[in-house]
Amino acid sequence: MTHTIRLRPVVESDLAQLSRIMFDTWYASDAQYADQQTCEHLYSMARFDTAHYLETSTHALVAEEVAESVILGVSMWRNDADIQRYATSQKAIAQKELDRAYTFAAQDSHFAAMLEDFLADAQRTIDLEKPAAKVSQAELRLFMMDAKARGKGVGKRLLAAAEGSMRESGASQYYLYTDSTCDYGFYDYRGMERVAEQHRVPGPGGSIVDKYIYVGQL
């Protein structure tokens, strides 16, 4: 049976599937030996994480297996030239989830501490990528695949769509952040240039990671 995979813009109803992929990719290992409450908090963080990237992007595309409406991956990016035109609609999709997380944090000190760690780590990343941001006109904010997407060319299609949009906006260079929990060798393979790195620095939740900033030419 042939499965048709289409790329389409993110809609609000996608957040549940995207959060599940986010959880499986970056939070499941922490949840493996955690108690039930911590697992629930980690899933809430995965939902916040997804909404945070969506809010700070101007464009977001999912790759969807049409027959079963299953999301296989997502790319979210920001074109500097498109901020005024598109950012409002992206924020509107994410805002309900962000508000829910901040309300929960006001009621639960454990989740509040997780959220504080996340935001502190996000600021450290912003500081690391500032030099690349100054000379780039776009940023790949999130590039995330479900395990079921392997071997289907989903990642190539999503990245090509993002890069095409960046070019259309007038960008000649973009940058991205990744770390040692990701397959960062993919960006080396694509010929992107690693322009900044920090080794053995705190990530969310106190985990120790190596951080990398890459730039790509368009």
C-alpha cells in the first residue's frame, strides 16, 4: 500500500501529536524512571516546548500521512522579513497552550521549577547564537521527526520547504541551534558551518549537553 505524505501548515489540533513527538524525542528518557507526577509534568513541559517554538516562528509545516492523519515530522522557522506578516497567526495557535502552562506553574512549584530551568536554558542558547543571528536573515527554530518517518524522505522535504521559504523572503543565510542529544552530524553532512559551540553546559533539568550553532547558505 502506498502512503501519501503531504506538507501542510500547522493547525491548533496538531499540538497533541506534535507534543507527543516532542516528548518521545527529548523527554521520555527523563520520564523512564520518574514517578507519575513527574512524568505528567514532563509531558506538560513537552507541550510548552512545542508551543514555545511555534510562538517564536513565522512559519510551521507538518508532514502528514494522509490516509491516517498521522504527523511524521515538523519544521518551524522564522523569516525576519515575515515577522510582521505572519507572527501574529503563529502566536494565536500557540497562545492557549502557553497560557495553560503559566497558569499551571502558578499552582505547582515542581512544574514552575521545570519551566524556570527551561527558560534559563533558552536564554543561554540565545546568548550563544547572537553572533550568528546578527549576520543571518532567518532561523530554523525546530526540526523534529517521529521515529516512524525514518527512510521516507520526510526530513529532506521539510527542510527543503523551509529553505525555499527563506529564499523567497530574501534571506541569503540562516542559522540553527542543536545539541549533543540530537543527530547534529546531519548538519555537518549537509555542509553547514558550525560557527559556535559550548561543551558540557547545563541543559533543561540540569542535564549536561554540548551546544552547537550552525549556519547554512541559501
